[in-house]
Amino acid sequence: MELDELKGLLERAQKPKAYWGFECSGLMHLGMGLITGFKIRDLVEAGFDFTIFLADWHSWINNKMGGDMEKIRLVGEYFKHCFTALGLPPGRVRYRWSSELTSDQRYWEVVIKVAKASTLSRVRRALPIMGRSLEAGDVEAAWMIYPCMQVADIFYMDLDVACGGIDQRKAHMLARDVAERLGFRKPVCIHTPLLMGLEKPRLIKGFDEDAKTSLAISSKMSKSAPERCIFIHDEPEEIRTKIRKAYCPPRSVEGNPILELTRLIIFPELGKLAVKTQEGRVEFESYEKLAELYARGGLHPLDLKEAVAEALIEMLKPVRDYFRGRRLLEEVKEEVAKAASSF
């Protein structure tokens, strides 16, 4: 149904308005930088008027960066530089802060309208957007404002399309549910898969009623777990070390984070992957052929890891070059480390 809505939108709107919202919560990893960044690039190239929304107020509500707004905004500025390094500079996309919206009384009127059109249980079901389990016991009252604000963001900015990972699905469905009742446009929603972390997938119940979705959310690459994620400005040897230590069981395709990197990042962007083996160099032009050979035991995990590491190193070179010598990255790393040590 939403695919038909998207087609209809593209037929009638010359430059549809879309957005992606981000909490300013730490260093940018591959999931946010490449999966998200490349999808934003695709939408911009398709003619969308795209807003990258730096959710400083939402980050504050969710206690990110120790709830320090100055540090949250520092991370937001760093995000702008990250996206610029990935080919999305100001001018090609629009950057807006949630604090721009919250300074307007009309915005809060929309927040209250959303809250009045929703039930407490319906809002609580959207808590996974904050990385919070549905079964969380000690819930801050402020958390319940968060989903209402996220919906209000969409309405207030008069957007056609709301983008996010699948963990944002319930907040977007809440927006679609209440839109017509409140006289707002029902947004078309585009959801991308969540990139898993480099460790063995682990299920933490409570993120979603669907076990598969809950597994995807609880296993996703996370800024707060640097040992199981790759940051977009990691140095080559850091990438090689992290990939070398990553979970990659022989013959196992499902739940294999190294193969996921090829499926979600390398093949969509590069269209191929070259692997050096004892028998020689093998070049794959599709994920399906790679996965088929790996499942048969025809490819050693270490050979696959080395190929993936080198592909990522090459893809991320423009980002490393961009940040070389910039003090901002070191400042953010220092503040992120301080925030992490305070918990």
C-alpha cells in the first residue's frame, strides 16, 4: 500500500519533502553513515527536498551525552561534517535542529494534539524509537513525550515522507494513524534494515511484538558498543582488527554480520567484491553468489573478512581524508568517552 502511495506522490509532486531524524548521541558508525547516508543520497538524486533533522531536544529527553545540551549540539555539528564528508553538504540537503521547532508555540500545540489523539499504551508501544524496551519498568514521564514530538516533527515540517530504520516503524505508524483525524497529511514511510553489530546476534525481548524485529533491534550496530561497531572515520588498521575479531561462523549465512556488510553496504555501493583465496582471486558480482558459495563451505571466513575489511577501508577513505587534522573529531571523541564513563 505504501509503495503505491510513494508512486502516487512522485507522480503528483515535483519535489517531495522528506526527512530523517537523528539523536545526537555519539560517533557515527556504518549503519548511520553508509546505509542511511547512501539512502539519503539516493533520495536527493531522485529529486527529493531532503531535511536531515538533528534532534537535540529528543537527545536531551533520552539522556544522551549525559543530558548536556551543549555536548549534544557539539555531536550534532559533528554529524553535519560526517554527512558532508559522505557527499551531503549543506545546500544539497537541509539541516534543521529540533530546537528550531521547539521555540515556536505552534509546534507545542501540534505535540499536544498528537498526545490527545493517542492513548498512553499506544505511545508506550513506540518507545523502541528511543532504544527502550516495551517492558522497561522505570519509565521517565519525559519519555512519553518523545513519540508525540517525533510525530509532531513530521506534521510541523509539513513532510511528505518520513524515513528511518525499522525501529522507527511504530512512531511512523502512530503518525499515519492520527494524521487524518488531526487534519494533517499522512506521511509515506520509508524504512531501511538495521545493520547488525559485529558480535553474535542476541535477542533481548521487549523491543517489538515480532521476535524477528526484536532480534534486529537488539543486535543492531550501536555507538555505545564501540567494540562491535565500525565508525566511518576509523583508521584502516582499526577496521581490519575489528573485522578480524567479528563473528563469522563457517557455512552460516543467517545472522552473519560480515555477510550482512556485503549485502547491505558493499554490493549496493560497489557492485562487486574481490576475495583472495589460496586458489587465487575470486570476484563476486552479486551477494547471492557469494552467500551460496559461503554456505557450501567454498570460502574461508578469514578470506571473506580480509576482503570486506579492504572494501570498507577504500569506501571510507574520503571520510578519513576529510577529518584529517580537524580538531572537532577529537573533541567529540573526548566528550563521548566522558559521557560513557559517567554511567
